[in-house]
Amino acid sequence: MNDLIRNRIGLAAILLCWAVGTLSQEGLNDARRMCSDMTEKDIAMAKAAGYDVEKLCRGVSSIEAKEVSETQDTDGLFVPRRTISSPNNFDQDQGGEALPEQKDGKLTDNFPWVWNDSEKSWEAKGEELKPYGYDLFANESTTFAPETNIPVSADYLLGPGDSLEVLLFGKTNNSHSIEINRNGIVDFPGLGPVGLAGLTFVEAKEMIKTRISAQMIGVEASISMGALRTMQVFVLGEAYRPGAYTVSSLATITHALFSSGGVSDIASLRNIQLKRAGQLVTVLDLYDLLMSGDTSNDMRLQASDVIYIPTVGDMVSVSGEVRRPAIYEIKSKTSVQGLLDLAGGLKAKAFSKNARIDRVDSDGFMTVVDVNLSAGDASSQLLKAGDHLTVDSVVEAQKNVVSLVGYVHRPGEFSWWAGMRVSDLVKSLDQFPKKLDLNFALLTRERSPAGEIETLSIDLESVLTQPGSKEDVHLKARDIVQVFALDGSRKEGLEETLLALQAQSRSGGLPEIVSVAGSVKFPGTYPLTKGMTLAHLVEAAGGLGQAVYSDVVEISRADLAYTDRVNYQVYAVDLAEEMQLGSEGFLLRPYDSVTLRVLSEFRSESKVELKGEVRLPGVYDFERGETLREVIDRAGGFTDLAFLDAAIFTRDSLRKEEEKQLRKLKKDMLGEIDAKQVKAIGVKAPDAQGTDEARQALLASFDSTEATGRLVIDLPGIVDGSVADIPLRSGDVLGIPEFRPSVAVIGQVYQPVVFTFDPKLGVTDYLSMAGGLREDADQKAIYVIKASGAVDIPRRRLLSFAGQPASIEAGDTIVVPQRTEEELSGLPLVTKASQIIYQLSLGAAALNQLNRN
């Protein structure tokens, strides 16, 4: 059992030594886990077996601490800083505020957006040209310690001050940190003095391992580079922080520049000098490093080296269609091509034939030098200090194209070639949705280099059926073919063309447009196409409308022959003849106005509906001037159950007028209520709650009341001819209810009910039968709504009605209104509104009953 434990502890110690020796992350994790699992008993047994586990675990801890320190140093050693090359939003990129900062009520320059007051929106701020490359190495150092964690290459030469980390494992377990002394020798425990100076790291590593294997039997070694030797160098001139710096033995020119925080805003990036013992060793051009990654001149430093940064040399700038617009430092005899190379070359849309240099001439004035980049000028034209090269872009306007727009599945631009016809663009009806207008399409063409346009009419049907014919016109570059739908308005599609035609008219001339009004599908203004006749204009307007008067059409034409006035001449032509003549007909001129008349007797179909107790109910067509009695005769008259006195006759125009009057009455009534309430202030404190409740009740009544458009008629008188007949209008409805011998009592009675009609009874009798009037009944406002819809207000004595019993007839309704609230009393409009609401409600109920039957 003891042997088993001894073997396990020995194996763990060997694995621990291997994990520490490999120095890999996985090995360190294993070693860390083993150390945490070791007990005191395990450590004692490991010592008995010849393994110093405690020392090995301390080595693991030191390695972990070193990793943490290196990570922290790397993360917090340098902080980026702003330079003249930094973008405007530099502070936001470094974690600053994303919102615009305010300073004295204005946005700071750090905010990358600008407010466009006309567009009411934020827009990206145009970046001004900045010197190139000054962000390189720009930082604010947070420590003065030299950077010692630079990776060591295999050919690194060891020297005095370098240290090595040696970990021994096997028969003997130990770790050593050894430093090369001034004599180039290290004193290695167990080996004695070992000379390492002048050897590469790989050579020294192999030599030590060989001697350990020969002189320390059963022991292996893991060797890594420890702290590097340091040295002092000087960074002078236009450094951000000039001075002496302690750097590692691996440092190069760029390391020293980084340690000094980079260069100042007036430093040269192309003439950084390394001097040693007063002699110029090399010159570093940072542009080579930035643009091509060339580090050949980034030499390794030696103790007491001087890095000198002179002020910037000649500067030129480039903008426009280059990949990297900026301000660049140039060397002597730099050509335009050299500047373009610095700027990354031209963009795809650069117009190489048109570049220019803004230059200060010898007289102190600005001048311009034209450069053709495609003709070799770029290589021969040398730059001067202060030059600014501008490379323009190609013109966005397309040249050798034609366009198909409007009522088409896939509108767009298409390639043009000489001899191209409309049929090469419009090849099939499959290109268009259904209902394409084949009689008219518009071709817009530029007739001058200045962009003036002219228009031509295209017969698409002839183009599709007879390609190559006269109607299949040849296209020119930049022609636009616009097609239209049969049932769609042309106004929006023609707006841009019409505006262009109006804008190009000059010297008092008339624009090349014409207008058409009257009986066409789409009246309006149209371009005057080349050779346009009256027939062409009608086709452009979608064709003739219904019942057009074809004998005469009028054409009004402006005459500008007189300088003090405009004369208008009116031409009357035969429309039917013009439509047959087509392109041979009456030629239109600019600003002509065409008017097509409609036949006076033309109208759409007129219908009237008879329903209810009619022998042949239904919808009837009627002729102009036909009357209600004539249509009733055509319907066979009425049934034996027809209640003619209660006939309901409605008309659309009356319904619309009722709706208008209801809105007006509601507005006037509310105004009257408000006026009374205001008048009462100061005399008597009004009951605000009661007034508001009354207002809300009246509003609810209005909102629930529906206009019916009922016209009160004396149908029996119309039928027997004793009263005037009614001329019909389209949409009229006559409803005849079934006879019902009844009288209704509604409103403020104790028992609103419908009674069987008794010719012997009067208003007072029916009110008594309904239980009498309630306390809130308005006795002075009782009225009767007759079966015909008319309102009858019975005459009243002191305590009873004076009307004869015969004044109540079958189908009548006695209405007892509620007494107006005190807050609304004395307002005549309130009483009138209540009466109208009852009347319309009864009419609507009667209509609904007819519709249900």
C-alpha cells in the first residue's frame, strides 16, 4: 500500500515538473490543479521520494504573477491621443460622449454631424483634409518603465544585463534566474562560470542544456528568456516628448518613437534620422512603413543612439476621386503620379482627363494648372510646395442610353445603338401590365446640347404589329419613352415634362403645351408633340368621353402679333371629321385650348324604387320629366292594404341637405346654450354640472339621429290629381306601408303605448289613456306627428285641447316632450331640435320597418 502511494506521489511530482517545464497554458493549468490538490501528507511523502513540491508550486505562482503583470502592462501602458490627423469624432471613438457637447451654446468640433435647418435633419459633417500619418505612434504614456516584454527572436544576441530563467526537473528540481555579468559570463549553480555574451539565444539554450546533461546526470532543463538588458537612447527634434528614454535591447527606431509618444504636428514623417557617434546611420521614411510595410530601415538601436526628427518638408494636398484624400509630405521632384500613388490611386469614377492643380504662382496669386492624367501628364508634371490636386468625378448623366418609363413591369435605362427603333425597346406586350394604352405613348427627346426637349407621339399598336414601319421611329441617345394605362390619370406622369416645356419657353414665346377640357377621359394639359393634330390630342387624353357633341369642337388660340394685347381666336371644327382625318387634320399650335361639348340630353341611367304595398314593387327606369304618378301607374297601382297617407318618399339630395342642417342646428344650439351660460355669470351662479349633463344629452341625441331625406307628400292627392305631381329624380324611393289603424303616444306620459284608432277620441283622450302627463312633461309643447310625416300642433285652451276629435287620424303619433332643464329653458333652438329629432326618428323607424318587410 505504501509503495502504491509512493508511486502516485512520484508520478504527480514528475507530471508537475513536466507541466512547469512546458510553460504552455494547458501545462500550467494542470500544474495549478495538482498544487491545489496536494495535502501536507502528500508533500511530505514527495520530499521523502526526493521531490521538492513546494518549490515547484512557488514556481507556478511566479509564472502566473508574471503573466498577469505582463497583461496589465500591455493593456495600460499607452493611451491614444488626438493629432492633426485624427478624425473629428476621435473622442467618441475612444469612448467619449456620443451626444454633441455644448460649449457657449454651440456644438464642439468633436461632433461629426451638422444640423441642416432647411431639411430639418442631421447630416454628416464634411471631413476637411488632414495631414496623413500623424496618428502613427501617437499616444500618452502612463509609465516611464521600458518595455521589456518584446518577443525574442531566435537570432537575438545575448549581452551583459540579459537574464535567463532556468527550470531544472528530474533527479533535482530547482529554478534559477541567472544574469549575464559585465564580462559576458553567468555563474550557473552546479556548472560554474558559463560564457554566453555574443551567442544567440538558441545557441546559449542548447549549450546550457548540453552541459546540464553532461554534468548533472538525471536532470533536464527548461530555459526561457528573462528580463532583457536596457539601454538609453535619445529622441530629439520634433518628437511629441523629446528626451532620453530607456529602452530594451531589442528596440528599433519605431519602438523609440512609440515610447516618446510619437511625433509633433509639425514633424517630418519622411526624414527621421538615426545618428550614432555623430554619424548618420540611416534615414527612416514612415510612409514606406505605412503604405508598403517596409521595415528595412527600421534599424535596431544601440546604447546612446540619437533619433532626430526634423520639421516637416514640402506639403501638398489631394482631394476628389482618390482613395485617400489628405495632405502629404513630398520629397524633391515628386510628380503628380507620385502624389496619386501616395493617395492610393484613383477611384473607379475618377475622370482622369480632367484634373487640376491649384498653385501659388511667382507673383503671389493663385493659378490653375490643368493635368490630363490619362495622357502622361501625371508623370511629367512636378509638384511644388502648397499645390492642391483636385481629381473630378465622371458625370453622373448617362450618355448612350434610352429609357422606358411609366406603365411597365420593369422601367429603367437600356443600351442605345445607332439605328435603334422603338420596337427594339418595346418588343412585346408581356413587358407591360394589362390595360396598356396602345394608341398613345410619349417620346421625350433632347433637341439641343443645352437640354431643351421636344416631344413626339408614338402609336404603340403600330410599333408592335408593324415593326420597321413609319410609326416605328428611330431612337436617339437619351430618348425617353413613356407609356400609360388605359384607366389611369396622366397628370402625375406628365408633370415633369410639362414643367420642362414651360421653363424652356423664352423671349415672350408660348410654351409647347396644349390643353383639353370637356368630354374626354382625362381632361388636362399635355405636351404639344411634333405634328400634333386634334385627333392626336384626343388620343393622348384617353379618347372621347360619353355622349360627346361631335358636330362642333372649339379651339381657342392665343395671338401674340400685337405688342399691347393678346388676341384670342376661336376655331370651330367638325370633331367627327377630324377624328377620321387623324394626322391629316387640324394642326395644333402652342398653348391651344380645346373644348369638347356634351349632348344636352345626355345623362346616366335614372332609376326610382317602389316598395311596400305596391302591386309590382321594384326598381324602375324612367324618362326625363316623368312623374311619380306615371311610374305608379306602370307599377299597377297599390294593393288593397296600402296606407297612402303614411307613404314615405325619400330623395338623396334631401338627405344630404338634412345632414347639413342637422350639423348647423347642433352648432347653433350649442352656441345658444354657451351664450346663455356666459350671460348668467355674475347674476346667478349656474349649475355647471346640470348644464353639462343637458349638453351631453342633446349631443347624444344628435349623434344617434340619422337623416332620412324624407319629403312630406300628399300621395292620395297626387294619385287622384287634386295636388301637383312630383317630377322624379334618380335615386328616389317610394315606400307604402300596410294600413294600421293605430295611434301612438310617446314621450313624458306614464304609459307610452300604441292604441287602436278611435275616430271619436282626441288628443286629451289618448293622453288620459296613457296615464296622463308626468311631472317633467312640457304641456305647452305637445305636438302630433301625422302619418305623412307632417307636424301638427293642436290648439290648447287653459286646461284642455280645443282641437276636434277628427284632428287625430290613424297612424298619428302624439309626442309629449320633456320639460327643458332650467339651465336650458328659454332657448327656442332646444325645443326645435327636440321636435326634429323625434320626427326623424319616427321616419327612420318607418323606413326600417318597410325594409324588413
